[in-house]
Amino acid sequence: MSLNYRHLHYFWMVAKEGGFARAAERMDMAIQTISAQVRELEKDLGHQLLKPDGRGVALTEAGQVAFAKAEEIFQLGQSLPELVRAVASKPVRRFRVGLCDGISKLAVHALLKPVLGIEDLHLTCHEGEPEQLLAELALLHLDFVFAGQPPPANPNLRMQSRLLNTTTVDWFGASRWVKKGSVSHFPQCLAELPVLLPTGHSRLRVDLNHWFEQQGIVPHVVGEFEDSALMSVFAARGLGVFPVSRLGVYDTGTLSGLRLLGQCPDLHEEIHGVWNVKGIDHPLVVELLNGLND
């Protein structure tokens, strides 16, 4: 059933005024008109809402419930103009960002710093597969995408990209795993320690697999994660040791409960920024790119 809010408003006014006559006077309408509208509401709801009370009316039990809800609805409606005026007088600066699965969210947070301090910023972050996010970017449903590699060449998609950062990878773990012996035998200790890795669609995972082959290591993998921040939580709880992009990781509380196991100077994670040529005039895209240049 679709509720007729006009009927509800008439009922609300009658209940507030305590009678049809006072409500009609307040609304400058005929008593018969208001009475008919309230009867229609009672018919729709299947319950009597008002009952005679001396020269006025009183709420039935069902009417008390209806009146309480009507109060919420119409008080909210009365506040709407003020809310709209407040928003219109102080426009929000919206920035819709896509984060491809598998890239370090901690690194992305560090790269977003040029815009995070902007007044009235409304940041929306979406995670997903690169193909999905690039399609949203092509439709201008997103303003910017962080990816692990440049987008594939496609003349039908007017995309531009730039390498934003290349950073080395460090390994961390809880104290139960990071001991003097394991640190001194890094990276060979990864064949014995429980290892947490990014999932297979991550560019870093591809590079890690190649690095393991070069080192002659078969890692003891006990967990795979799309989100590096989530992986760090499980590592801090002792599930295993994990690799993480150095960018941003030392600027957060992520390392709480974790110790450095080893560093991989020859293993890097790249983060690329992608934007739609049509959206290059977006002020926050410009500000982000300029800030990263500095």
C-alpha cells in the first residue's frame, strides 16, 4: 500500500490541534474536507485513529502510533529547507577514487596526502578489479584510479596514466616469528616460516613469485589477502610474516605488534595513477598530480 502523505498531514494537524474545527481554522480549509481526508487515511490503514472527546477528538491506541510516526516525518520535512540551504551555502568537494585490488592501501593513503587536508573534501573510495574500475572511470563515474600497472592500450578509452611511485618491499611479522635466527637467515627463512601473500591478481604477487624463484625459495603460504592492511592485522595476530610496500607503512600504526624481518631492495611495487582525459580539469585531480610532483 502506498501511503497518502496529504491524508497523513491532515490527520497530524487535527491531532495536534485537538479537533477538526481548530485544524480547519489553522489550515484555512473546510471542516468537511479535512474530515473526509482523515477518514480516507483510516480506511487505508484499516484502523480508527481518532475518537470523540468532548467538543474535540482524542487519539485511539492506533492513532497514537500513527501520530508518533507522523511527528517524525513532518518534523524531518520541516528541517529539510534549512539542510538544503546549509549544503548549498557550503558546497562539498567530491573526489571519487578507485583502488584496484591487490595494491597497497597504505601506499595509496600516503599518495592521497596532497588532497586529504582540503576543506570540505568528500572522499569516496571504491575497490575492485582493474577492468571494472577503468570502465567506471571511462563513464566518469570515478575521477581517479590507483592501479598496479598502466591500463592496457585502448583507442576507445581516452585514458592517461602516470607512474606515481616505486617503492621497495619489506617483510614484517609478530615477535614469535621474527627472531634473531630468522632475521640472520632472511630470505631463506621464508621457506620455513608461515607466509602471508597478496592474492594472485596483484602485480606484487606476480613479482613475488618471480623473486621466490630467483632465490630458490618455496614459501610456506598460509594465507592470501587482497587488502594489505587486513593482511597486516592477521600478521600482528601471529598468523604469519608478510611483505608490504614501504611507502606509507611507517606513517601509520600498522606496525604495532610487528617487527622487521628483512628488506628486499631488488623487489619493488609500482603504483600508477589513471584518469579520464575528459576529467583532467577536475580540480582535485589537478591538485593531486601537482602535489605528487612536489
